[in-house]
Amino acid sequence: MSVKNRLLSAGLPLVLLVTIAPQVNAAEAYERVLNGRFDSVKTPWWSSGIAPSTVADGRLCAQIPGGTANPWTAMIGQNDIPLEAGQPYTLRFTATATKNVTVRAAVALGVAPNTTVLNKAAALTGTPQAFEFTGTSTVATRTGGQVAIQAGGVSAEPYTLCIDDVSLTGGIIPPGGGWDYGSPVRTNQHAYPTAGTKRASIVNSSATPLDWQLRDAAGTVVRKGKTQVKGKDAMTRDDVHIADFSAYKKAGSGYSLTVGTDSSYPFDITDKPYDQLRRDSLEYFYHNRSGIPIEAKYVGEAYARPAGHVGVAPNKGDIQVPCLPGECDYSLDVSGGWYDAGDHGKYVVNGALAAWQLMDTYERSLYTFDIEGFRDGLLSIPEQDNQRPDVLDEARWQVEFLLKMQVPAGKPLAGMVHHKIHDLAWTAHPMLPHNDPQPRYLHAPSTAATLNLAAAGARCARVYRIWDRAFSDRCLAAAETAWKAALATPAKYAPKEDSVGGGAYDDTNVTDEFSWAGAELYATTGKREYLNKVTTKLTSAGFSWKDTGGLADLTIMRLPLKFPLDRVITARSRIVDVADGHLRDLKSQGYPNPSKPSDGLYAWGSTSATLTASMIMAMAYDTTRDRRYSDAVLESMDYLLGRNGLNQSFISGYGEKASRNQHHRHWANQVDARLPNPPAGSLAGGPNSGLQDPVAQQNLPGCAPAKCYIDELGSWSTNEVAVNWNSALAWVAAFADTR
């Protein structure tokens, strides 16, 4: 997913208390703040809402109002500062003020009880002065510390405060150090299938095989064997062994694998390990619906909330949303749909792919006789008893929104589709949708969004035909109108710079979208004009919201009887070839990830790349019935559920050590105990070598590619959620549930 410049503008800190044993003083002073020189941007620094700040001449300057009551009323600060108990910290900075004032320089825990490391007075004048203060921390926190210049309560008149050369040094754990990943015995922390492959990865540098023991819940050894020495794993830098206990097929709970004195987290062995996950991963979407109350009778009291963005104060609502100034002269009702990720934006290119995957989950179930895939009552949602498949009910909630984003007839660019709708500025954490006070705007139409509607609309027309003919007709009409509009305006792109208040989702190559939409429209209508635009091929890069060309081959193989034989033969060959590559990558590594980046770097949303590779291997299985592919899909689930270098399940609610602080505006328990953690079945983005957010930058410098992850709310580059990631999880979980 595209990089989002998320600023924690309200200065709300993120905190995770950890215990760090006292050690000797460090030989060097480790820097603990980021961007203390303000050479170009202010991120990750923030200022209070009443004290707007900007970078000017290499300094961060804030406009401090007069007459405030307390020092902390107006502040400049940085969160996510690591602190170690018993260690001294030295704060240095240069500052000026346009009035002679005495501010407070503070280092403290950023949430209650706000334990202070230091809080010192600094007398400022118009002449730059350097300050240095030292204090000792009595608390330990990975991300809960805060550096702040408290500038309120000191002047009856407004003034300008500027700071520069800010430095906080101290602590003995180097940036990126101090991590303990727990037991070296790594398993699927949730469950293995009784009849399927059951393997574990063990971190050990021994060059000879090791003894392993499988124990039941009572501690009785039920199987034993020798590990296979795998050797150095490039993506984690671990030395790895593999233990294979596939021969053991007795169902039960509380099993563990032991190597020497080390034991894995407990796990189950069961006939249907993914029966509940396929439901939870789909119910994720109801939790993220916009424009409807999320009711306790479906999700429980902790997750219930009023409808968001329906025009009830303080919401501006999505009922009549205008364009950004200068983009159009009308407003549209774009209510409904899903909130895309950790923010309250709704994006066509991401949302259309997610809806397409849900519709494909249903369509696959028809041809594989997966009864759950087309069952009414599968999910706990309002439509659970309407005599239609629940997965289509959920997909329809998003498709209805996509239809609303189309430019009306008679308007400039009629038939094109607005790229996105979101807040004017980023909101802070936490922020429930119904409390969002920001004005919201439609952003300009784009060719990519238009073709996404064409593709999703064509799939909608096909799969809803037997359930709701009128809705099917609406979808097809919108899809064909969008196609014509895209042909007339083939190069209108979303700008990369449009990334304030929402992600840019920029894309300047839409050949792939034309090909995908052409394949879907041809599959639905049989019109030759669409087939001629199908020019792309599935490659080892797979597919994503930005690169949809590979989906054309998947559409062809979903409905091979609809396409010319030569197209089917080549699409089948490519799917199998790409699946073989993913199979080789999975087997070549110490941990079973079928997505092995060629550049050695994990990208944003790497867990979705794992699932994309899994989906392609599943398609290869559907095509060939070769069990190697389905077995590899199940092993890929092992990777997501804890058999990885972090000993971490990336799916909330599944596994002893499962992600629980994903970046999200209203699943924000980490900063507000009144709010819940993400519900079970929510997928974290996973390791990301880019480390684009401050939490990751503070805690993960120098990380091995597959270990560039932290389960913190503020780490939006490693720990965000997104609809197109969870739709991939839902698709693969449904496949795994039928193996």
C-alpha cells in the first residue's frame, strides 16, 4: 500500500512498558530523537493544536497563543522515545522566542502516570541560546517516552517559539537492539491440520541434526525425531533447522514441540483449523463499514459504535460530499463502503480489489462445491438471514459505494470515477468514525479508479445475476460506462503529492487496469472489443492494487470455458510457472514464506504478498490438483501464524503471541483502555524494510528484512491493517478450510 505521511498531530503518545535489566553504562551516547535538526520537514515532531508549527530556516517554529493557563497547554514535542530504568538522559537544544519567556524542557512518560525524567526551566530571548539538562529515568518503555518544550502559561501575549539542534542521548541498549523473540522453536501457534503437513522451524547454529519431541497437553511425548539442518536463512539471518511431524495425525489441543530445553508456544491439531478464521477474516469488513451502526448483537459490546460519517455532528458526513476546490461543481452521496485501513479514508483502487477478492471467493466456491462459500448465515452481520450468500452481502456494501463514486451524466468527465474520499487532514489517535470532525472531500477522477470500477462492476454483474437481477444490471451498466469513459480519458492519473489526510494511491501506468477490466468485461459479456485489451501476463510479482495485470490470467482461469482456448492454455501455464516459483521460494527458506523479495527487502504490507503468492498457488492447485500447491498454501499459513523469525502471529486472536496493536483509529486500546484491540481475524501488514514511521525508525534500525516489524499502534508502516490485505486473508482462509 502506498506510503502515507501520518503525523501524530495531536501529540498523543503510544506506550508499551517493558522491563529492562540494569546494565553498565554505554560506551557511546545513543541518540534517541529523530530529525532534531529540522533540515527540511518536521515529522515526527508535533505541536499542540492551538500552537501550529512549521519548519522555517532549519528550525521548528510554533505560534504560541497568549493567556494560556498551564505549561502543557501549548507544546512542541516528539513521542515514541525509548527509555531505560536507572539510566541518565541528557537533553540538548537551541531555542529562541520573540518575547522573553521561561518555558519548560521536559522528558517524561507520555501517558499517565507521566513519570518525569527531567523538567527544567529554560529562559528564552530573541537571541539563540543552547541548553543542556540531565535526568535519570525511573521507568522503562519502548515507545512511551516523550520529549517536549512546554511553552504555555508564560505570556499574556502571543509569541513565536523556535527550536533547533534537539538531541536526547542516553540508555545502554542501542537503537534496534534489545529484542528477545522468545523460544527458538517456532510453530504455527494456532493449529495444524490432522491430515496435512506439520513442520516447525528451530533457530539453532548446530551443523548436525537435533532431537525433537512432540508433547501433548499433559507433557507426554507422543512423537520424536531428528531435525533437518536448513542453515542460514537470508531474510532473518537466523540459522535454522526444520522438524517434520506430519506423520502424527491425532487431533487434540495444547501440543508443543520441544528441542532440548526449549519448547514452542502451544498449538492444536484439528480436522478444520481454519473454519473460524474464514469467518473472522470476513467479519473484519462489517467492523469497518461506514455509514451504518456497528451493533453489539453482531460484534459484542466492546466493538459496537454509532454509524460513522452520516452527517451527525461533529461529522460533516458522506451524504453530500463536495470535490476539493477547483475539481468539480457538484456534491455526491458517497456514504457506505469500508474504511480502507487505519484511517477513515475510502479509496476506489484498494476497495475495488478487496470487493473483487470477496466476489471471487464466492465464485470459486461455486465451482469447488464449497458450501460455506455460498451460505447465508455464515457471518454475524445484519444480512445474515436474507436468503443470499453472506460473502456477497458484504461485498455488495462496498460495491454500492463504488457505484456512487462515478461522475454523473451531464458533468465533465461523466462516467469516470473519483479516485478517493477522505478527511482534509489526518486525524489523531484515537478517533471513532462518528467523532471525526474533519471536512471530507471527493478527489479528482482517475483512469485507474475508473477501470477498477469497470472490473469490479463486471464481476458484480456476473455473480449477483441469480440473486438480484436489477443490481446486476446496475453493475454492468456502470462498468461499461466506466470502460468507455476510460477509453476517452486514458491517462488521467492520481497525483503522488495528494497525501494529506489520506493516502495518495498514485499510479501512472494503467495498461494493467485496462487488461484486468477487459478480462472481466469479456468474461461477463463475451464482447470481442474487451478481449482485445487483455494484454498483460501474470508474473512472479503477482498483483496488488497498483499492479492488477496478473488478475487477467486469474479471471481467465476462473472461467476457462468463456475464453478462447489459446488464452486459457497460456494463462494456465503462467499460473503454474509462477506458482512453481513461489513453491521454490518457500522451500528454499528457513521459514515457509512463498514470497521471497528479489531485492532482499520486504515491502509495505508484506503479509499480503505472502497471501497473494498463496492465492496463486491455490489457483495452481485448482487447475492441476497437485497437492504440492495446496500443502504449500497451508505452510504459508504457518508462516503468518507464528512460524517466522519473529515468533509472531500476524493475525489478531490467533496464536499465543498474536498482533494486537495494529494501526487503526478506533481499535486503539494501546492509547485508550476504553477502546478494544482489533477483533480476531485482523491481519497486520507485517515486516517492512522501509521503516517509514517513527516507531519503526526508533526501534528497528538495522533489522533483518523479515524482522522489520513491531506490534505497536504507531507503527503504521509495519502494523497497519487494510481491506485488500484482509480480503486476501479471507480468500486464502476459505481455500485452506477446504483442504
